Amino acid sequence: AQTVTQSQPEMSVQEAETVTLSCTYDTSESDYYLFWYKQPPSRQMILVIRQEAYKQQNATENRFSVNFQKAAKSFSLKISDSQLGDAAMYFCAYRRSGNQFYFGTGTSLTVIP
Amino acid sequence: EPEVTQTPSHQVTQMGQEVILRCVPISNHLYFYWYRQILGQKVEFLVSFYNNEISEKSEIFDDQFSVERPDGSNFTLKIRSTKLEDSAMYFCASRNRETTDTQYFGPGTRLTVL
């Protein structure tokens, strides 16, 4: 069974500092996709970054980057130069071929001015 | 920027009643999804819908649930006889053919069953 685990229910970071959110997953598949979604308060989830499992290079989107460790089944999100607008719930998600997404329970990120 | 919208934002109902949750996906999207999140738990996949039929569903999506695309814009989730354990946040999502793995989510409908 595919499961996604986010072991940090809450994290905080000083504005302009760097924070890393953890995610691990369990799968027997070799081809799959991983995602980080952000959900601001009372707003919909938006895609932050995605990673194809067959790619060894870690994905990067501006201040957001991932550390993808396929053998360890780890997919952490690093946010650099944190901004107040980064405060949100962050969900890690996994998708194999097909339609089903599997989500973690989320990490609530607070950015301290 | 186009967004997925959902109505109502909060629905309160009595156990045993039928509810219909509504979603308007992004207009050129072809694939539609429903997820739910029970308070404090994971977001769980319910069903995917393409070409006017269900393409995949989870074990949660039993006979009490149904989905429909009644016209060219709406995508609905019906729960025929609600149970207390159906209380959750329900998210709709959509994607188009090009962004094959990026789903765009709505803000959710909070369903409370009393």
C-alpha cells in the first residue's frame, strides 16, 4: 500500500531564514510522481513543486527545492528566504501511474516576522 | 487566473439526509476528482471522472456516493444518506490533458453531519 508520512505537524521559521519540511513515503512502484502542495488559510491547495521519480536531479522552483532520496523514500521540501506569505499548511503527495493521489497529514508552517 | 470553485463552503445536514456538493472545474479541464479530509487526518482520494464516467474510485466511495457532470460546467458529489462519519472537508480537483500530473484544487466544502 502506498502511504505518505509527514512527521512534523507544525514547524516555524524566522522570516528570511530557511526551513525544511520532511516527507517519507512507502511504495513498491519504481515509476511515480511526488508533489508538495501549499494550502493557505481558507484557500485552495496549490502546487508548489513536483518531482518525477525517474529523474535523479532534484526539482527547484525559485525559493523552493526538494531533496529527493529515492532509495530512502524521502522527499523533503526546502524553503529558502522564507516570506510571510509562505505561512500555510503544506501537504506532501504521491501519485503512481493512474489517478489516485496519496497525501500526508500536512505540516503547518508559521513564519515569524 | 482560472480557479476551481466549490459551493457551498459549509454544509450542515442531519444524519440520513442527502447532500449534493458542487464544483465548477477549470473550463478546459477534462479530468475531475473528489477528495475528502476528515479533521486531523489525511486527504483521501474518493473518485476520478473522465469522459462522463468514473475512471477510478477508492474503497471509501461506496454505493452511498455518486458523481455527475450534469452540464458542461458543474461536477457534483452526492451522498445519498449521510452518516456522522461523512463529516469532513471535501475537495474537488481538476486537470487538463497537458498537465498530466498537476491537479488544481478547489477551496473545499466543509460538511457537518449532525
